[in-house]
Amino acid sequence: MSAEARFGERLRSLFGSIDGVNASPTKAQVQYFDELEKEYKSGMAEANQYLGQTVKEINNELIKNQVPSLFIPDPIKFEEK
């Protein structure tokens, strides 16, 4: 199982444990969410860097060879709590 799939499974599991009861999340659940949020932001920072740097380098080569370039989306930004 890939890291992305494991992350998604852990997030779904946390959501299920929070959504499955009629109560506020426990301190442990909130802490676990904070851990997952940090992991998500770290992964997205890596993706943003890849898109901003590596894909631009690939595009430069594509343009040099007169072939269509790749679309590079805007970086994903995060609001601080």
C-alpha cells in the first residue's frame, strides 16, 4: 500500500471514530488530527516544490524541442491556525 493510501486510510479511520459517536472529539483524536495535518502539509509542500521546480525544468526541455508543455497549477497555500 502506498504512503498516500495509508494516509487516506488513517484519515478515514479518524473521521469514522469521530463521526461514529454523538460527542466531541477526544484530546487524543484532536492530537492525532494535528499529526495528520502536519503530515499532509509536509507532503503538499513537497508536491508544490516538485511542480514549481521539476516540472518547470521539464517544460523548458519540452519548449526547446517545440512540443506542448505541461500545465503547472498554482501552489496549494495553507492558512495558519
